[in-house]
Amino acid sequence: MKNIKNCYLMGLSLCFALSFTLAADRPNVILIMTDDQGYGDYSCHGNPLLKTPELDKLHAESIRLTDFHVAPMCTPTRGQLMTGMDAMRNGATAVCQGRSMMGNGIPLMPEYFAKAGYSTGHFGKWHLGDSFPHRPQDRGFQETLHHPAWGITSLADHFGNSYWDPWLQHNGVKKRYKGYCTDIFFDEAMDWMKEQKKADKPFFLYLPTNTPHVPNWVDEEYSIPYTEVGTFNGVEVPAAFYGMIANIDENMGRLETFLKNEGLKDNTLLIYLNDNGTQSKAASEIYNAGMQGYKRGMFDGGHRVASFWRWPEGLDGARDIDDLTQVQDILPTLAELCDLPKPSAETNGASLAKLLQGKQPKLDDRKIVIQ
């Protein structure tokens, strides 16, 4: 009996060792999603006022999905991202009124990564439930730092909270942090990635910023360049909104430096997208890449967004891909690229892995539904 038990333990140890070895050979994954930044709110997409030099560099190094669609509002996009399912199927169909939570029992993206031996971390917005069993730490994230509901200053948030020195939830414990919210999320995420590197653990990092969502709060050093412009073609320039994006851009530069210094850039799949169209009507009037509409709208300006994919060791060649793609495609794509467990048969997305790898010239003809 003792020998049988020892053999069992040795076999179990070998399984864990094999799982760890396979996971260690896979790419790290960083998924960044900004809140209410539109397709036109990038200088690389032609914006005549807004300067995003760091995002322009990422754009130049990435595969760009130029006909990529999400939902026109926060929660449905996030639920579709996490589940690979349409909003009406996963249950997260609206931003409030009890409809911002996904159904229990639906496996989420971090759970797939955790089962494959990855460390999973979340820093930023969640907006998919604030109570058990819907919190990020209940749905596969081993580390989480976030605010409740739709954002800082929402009804569920700490009373009187601010974008500066905010109260945030760290693994379920409320704690006050020093600094500006976006800077904090990037700082904490980089510290966490450094810990995973020291432990020789591959990681999945989900970094959904709460900016540039309202309230339009940012340090003046970022907004003044746009305040000084005043108006553009008769439209008042949304200086604070542009300033929040300028701050995100600066943090993307800090992240790039971190990845290079830590030797993480080459084997890290970095995905950058936004969750819906621009929140600023003025911004959409100044530049909207030829589209109509903005956040909450059913025209392309409400749901066609940026989608940049960069993995130096695994994806060759920066280029545009104009196939019709959607946020539900991300989970099945990552499952194939990272050798994760096969997603549920109920997912509505299609794997883009072979398209991104240049092994498939076009996707099959398809239609998608916008919730």
C-alpha cells in the first residue's frame, strides 16, 4: 500500500512538473483594455490633435485588426471578452440593474489560464459583479486590484473617492493607494509581473484601465496642451479627455521600458484594445476615422475599436488584417496560441490564431451580432 501511494505521489509530481514546463514554454499574455477610448482617439489612426507616440510605436510593431468590433457599452464587452460568448448568452447584458454579471458556472478566461499553469492577475476595472461569487477573485484571478461597479465615483464606490490617492480593493480588502489611478494600476501590475518572473511562472495579466471614462479628471500637465488649443473647426477640444489618453500613452511607454529591462518583451503577447466607442461627443466630431456615432451608438463609431496584437517571438510581421473580427474571438485565439484547455462549445468566437500566424489567408464569411 505504501509503494502504491508513493508511486501515485511520484506520478502526480511528474504531472505537475510537466504542466509547469509546458506553461513555462508558452508566452506571457498582457491584455490591456482602455475604457471609452474610441477608434479615432489615436494619432496613429489619423487624429489631428491628440498625440499618442507610445501607442503609435505599438501600432507600428503590431498586427492590427482593422474591422474589430465590441459592444457599445462597458459590461457587455467585458463579459464577451471573458467568456467568448455573446452578451445575451453569458448574461452580462447591461451596465446596471442586476444585469452586469455573467452566469455562474461559465468558465472565464483567467480560469483557462490558471488550469494551464499560468499566474493570473487583474489590475483595473472589472464591472462584472461586486459580490460573491461574481468578483474577479471568485472567477479565476489569483491577484486583483480594482474598484467596484463602473468606476471610481460610482454609487458602489468608497464615498468621496477620487482618481488621486484612491481607495481600491486588493484581493477583497479595501486599501488606499498613493498616486493617480492609471499610474497605480500600471505600477502594481509591473510589480506583480516582476514577482512572476522571479518565481519563473508564466503569467496572464488583465489590465483594463478605468480611464478615459468620466469623470474627466487628470493632472493638468496632460490636459494643458489641449486646453491651449481651445477649439478645432468650431468644436471645443475635450482637453481632460485627451489628457487622460495622454497619461495612458505615457504609461504604455513605461510598460515598454519595463518589458525590455526585464527581458520579457520577446515572449510576451501584448494585446491592446478599447471597450467601446469614444465617450466624448466632441472627440467624435473632431475626428472619428470616418465613422458615425460614439459610445452607446449602433453605428460603427459605437463599437468598432482598435485591436493591436504583438508577440515578437510568435507572430511575424506588423500588418493590417481587415477580416471581420470581434471581442468574442480573443478567448479561442488565446486558447490556441497558448495551448489552454479547449473553450466551451457554447462560445461564439472564432480562433484567429492561424490568421495572425499567416497560416490562413482569410476567415470564412461570417456575420456578428452587436448587443
